[in-house]
Amino acid sequence: MISFLITIVVFLLMECVTWLTHKYVMHGFMWYFHADHHQPKYNHVFERNDIFFVIFAIPSIILFYFGVEGGMNELFFIGLGITLYGFCYFMIHDVLIHQRFKWFKNTKNKYLIGLRKAHKVHHKHLGKQDGECFGMLFVPFKYYKI
């Protein structure tokens, strides 16, 4: 039971980590990597922004490694919470919103439509300043209104 709670709490905390990282790192000193994500699309499979998937995977890999050493411990479930969040982020951000994979093109789900609206507002700013809606899975309620 405690392992499930650790996983869920870490998953939820990752939204805060994502918001802070997106606002102060990706729109801050690592803007070079994130900038192409805010620019008009070119026909490339990868963006420089994709480096963040690798950067964010490293803590999970380390936690999994030390979490199975000598039997399953809390570190494994912390890594699992981070990984599950990363999977959801990928599905929402890259699949649903940016349609990098054409799996879920038409949805009528109010929550998913709200996420799309909030992210569209985030992308109306092409530069690193004046951004808004830095989270991914939890956005202001005003975006859920039709």
C-alpha cells in the first residue's frame, strides 16, 4: 500500500516540478533547447526540445537502479511515479496536443479539450518571456469551459 501511495504522490508532485522546470529552466537558461518548440514547425522528426525527455528520464533510471538493489525499496516507486508522469506527459503533449503521432485526432472530452486550449495559449508566445500555462496535466479551470 505504501508503494502505491509513494507512486501516486510523486506522480502528482511531478506536475509542480514540471511547472517550475518549464517556466524557469526551459524558458530560462535552457531556452536554446526549448526555442524550436515555440517556433513554426519544420519537417523534422526531432526537435532540440526533445533533449528534455532524456534529461527527465535520467533520475528515473537512477532511482530504478538503486530501487531494485537488494530488493524493491522506496526509490523504485519514486522512479515509477516519475516514469508514469513522463508517459502521461508524452501522451498529452506530443500525441494529443502537438499531434506528433496521429493517434487521438478528435476528442470530445472536456478535460482534454481544456488541456489543448491552455497549451495553445502557452504557445501564442513565441519568445521565452510572457509565458503562461506552464503545467501539463492540471491547468486553470477557465480552459475547461466551452
